[in-house]
Amino acid sequence: MSQILSRSLLRIAALAGAFAVSCTATAAPPPAPATPISVLTYNIHGLPWPLAWGRSDDFGQIAARLRAMRQAGTQPHIVVLQEAFTRAAQRIGAESGYRYVVDGPAAADRSSLPATAADRRFAAAASWFKGERSGKLLGSGLQLLSDYPILAVRRAPFPAYACAGYDCLANKGILMALVAVPGAATPVVLTTAHFNSRGASGVSDERADYAYRRQLDAAGRFMAQSPWHRYPIIFAGDFNVGKIAPRARAFASATGGWWGAARTGGLDDAMHACSRGTSGLPRAALESFHRAKDWQLFASTRIAALTAEAISVPFGRSADGRMLSDHIGYVARYRLAPLAPTAARGPLGYVRLK
């Protein structure tokens, strides 16, 4: 009897070790080492003329700086861009040497999410003069550039009723890619989006905030329908939260349920995670941090852990205060580590969506 009990206890200990971060069963192979991942998020102010002009030179400088970083071996592995509307803006990826480039929703794409009665009332009050009845003249402006193989892509525009003011001229939405990380046991889900502005939208705060909340709802549905929840996620983009209390509350409420947050400990963001560390944030990152619009959210899952380690700012202000965009572009460096030795042996479980 004692021998049977001993064998049972050993089995239990082995199973427990397979799901623990700090201890593994002695019979299991050692876990793979942590793999570094770096991600740049950058709203590049790529609006077309007459909304912006003289931007091509700046886009060329952005590409040149990324090329120089590549030559030095310090380029971000993955880049997510917002407001890449023009051809010159969309050439940054190819000109800076990224092998994989994928676009977000195009101008002609449409959402299938149904409108509520409140949505229909909101849409009925749309203004011609603020661009809300002109149709989608531009795509989403989203791009994802990657040195690592992109296994599959999902994308969706926000519903037509979920926009306010001049933002309605662009078909804003969400872009998600499953990215294979060389040397890692699991892929990572990279996601980007650009949510409705407030003051720049040209309409009332109440109207802009309604559209913002409905975009958050649409993003939540999109993420809930993803087939990749077993993998860690990095969601980087222009969330347009700012220091606006109603938006901050809506943002916190919506993101609290994204990506199985209740099961995995919740979404963190790289800025706050790194500010809690001993090194803190570099001075150049503080401007973006306090502006509170450009975020990199991330979450571990039960099979792999993501840890934000450091922030750097390749696209900040020059000595004379000039920037290449109206946003700061910063890089978050992560480490991806498996939590279970069996994580790499299962099927990827993704579907390829064009």
C-alpha cells in the first residue's frame, strides 16, 4: 500500500510541476529559454493632402533610421504603424528591410456587427460638414511590419455607426497577426488598432466618446472570436485614451475582459510595467507616458509568459524639439518564456484569413 501511495504522490508532483513557473517535474525536459521580442508602436501622421503635407521626407527619415538600426542589429523585430494612409507612408516597411508587411482593413471593407437602437439614433444625427456622411475615403491606416514569419492574419473594420466626426473618413478598425518567434516554443499574437479621437474629431465630446465606447465593444468582440487565445498577446496602438476620465473608465472596463484576462491575471501595459522596475522609464518615454494615448498592452497565457523588460525611444524629439510625427514612437522589449514543457508539441490551431 505504501508503495502505491508513493507512486501516486510522485505522479501528482509531476503534474503539478508541469503547470508551475518555478518548478518542473524531474522526468520532464527542461523548459526552453526565454526569447526576446521587441515591438515599436508609432502613429506616423500619414494623413493625405490637404490634411497634411510635406510628409514624404519625414517618412524617408523614419525608414532610414530603421535601416540604420537594422545595420546595427538593434531594429525592432516587429513594428505597428497607425495613420499609414499614403503610399509614401506605406513604403516604410519595404524601405527599412522588413520581410513581412500586412495591412489593416481597406476602405471597402465592412463590419457585420448589428446596430442597436441607440446606434441607429446616433447614426441618424451624423453631420455632412464633419465628414460623417461622406463614406470611407481611406482605409484603416494600420500596418504591421515583421522580421518574423507571419503565420496568419485577421482584420476587421469598426462598424460604420461606430465613428464620430472627421475620423469617419477613415475605415478604422483592428489588425491581428499570429507571428512565429524564432527559437520560441509558441507564436505570439500581435494586434494593433487606432481608436476614435476626441477633440480632433470636430464633434462634441459626447458624440466622440459614444463612438469610442462602441469601437471598444467591437474590438472586444473581435478578440473574443479569435482562435488564438492560448498564445500570449501584444496589443500595441493609438488607443486615444488621454487624461479624459470617461475614456479612461471605458478603456479600463473594456480591456479588463480581453484575452481571458480573468484567467491569466489580466492585461498589463509595457509603460507601467517598466516604470515599476528598477531602471524605470527613460526621459524620452515620459512624454508619451503622460500623454496616455500610445500603449502596448500585453498578456501571458497558461502556456507561455510575456514579460516587459525595457522601453526605448528611437523616434522622439531632436535637440531642437522637432519630431518626425506628432506622436512619439517607442519600443518595448519583452521576453517570451514557456510555462509548460509540452507547449511546443500541440498544433498551432490557427486559421488563415485573408
